[in-house]
Amino acid sequence: MCYHFQSGDMLEWLKTQVRVIEAWREDVASRPDLDLDLITRIEQHYQWLTAEVVNLERSVTRRATSPVFGKLRAV
């Protein structure tokens, strides 16, 4: 994902999407007519989105703790 986040709202929206996929995956897994192909695709998407959210959270945390003007260098 190559989007520079301006606010935490987008990150919170993505976290909501992870929870939606969790509910969807549990619903599909509990059905008697299991579609293993669908379950596999949902699981792959869930794993990918979860990893992206974790990476974005780390990025936001790093930016929040880094100095505003970066490192100063002698000229």
C-alpha cells in the first residue's frame, strides 16, 4: 500500500475492515457447505490486510516519535 496517511481516520477505517473480514471468515467457516476456495481467499486477504495495518501503525508510530525537522547536518 503506497498511501501517505494524513490522519488516523484512514488507519481506523482499515482496522474496521479487518474486523469485518474476521466476522466474514468466521461466518463462512461455520457453514455446513464449506467452500474451501472461498475460505482460502478470505484468509489470504485477512492475513495481507492485517500485515498492512501493522506496518502502517509502525510507520505512524515512527513518524510521531521522530524529530519534526529531521537530523541537522553541518554544511
